[in-house]
Amino acid sequence: MTFPNEEKLKKIRERLDKASPSYLLPENATKADILKYALCQKFVAYIQKNKITQAELAKQLKMDTARLNEIVKYRINLFSVDKLIEFAQRPDPNLEIKVA
């Protein structure tokens, strides 16, 4: 595998400039926000572990791809804990959630 040439790097940079960023957990996050963030991490881990695209997972979850994208970008303000748990249990009904 070789390093991409300048033309390919330019295209990658242009795509990244247009992409919306993933959100970070704020320093003053509430316990609910921390839980929602951890649930969003489950979706990202599931995508990586199963080597599937967001579109494939959205189809499995019977949800809009844009909605799943909000989850994997950690837009925790758009979801309740209940909704994220509901979505997370669709591919894995035996999902265990530990609260410390």
C-alpha cells in the first residue's frame, strides 16, 4: 500500500471539508449525556466489528440513513436514552448496558 498522490489527497481534503464532524462529549456532561454518548459508541463499534456501512446498518435497523448518521456523529442532543436503547437493541436484543 502506498501513500496517496497529491490529487487523491486533494479530493479527500475536499470531502472532509464538506463533512460534518463528530461531536465530543462536553466537560460538563450530565450522566444522561454520558450514557447517550456510550450508546452512540455501541453503534460505531458495531459498524467496525461487522465491517458494514452506515447504510447497511440503517437498513438492518429499519431507520433512515441520515438518522443513523446523527447517532454515529454523537449528536446526543437529538436523542433520548430510551430511543438510543431501542435502536441499539434491534441488531442485538441481548445488548447489556452497564451503568457504573
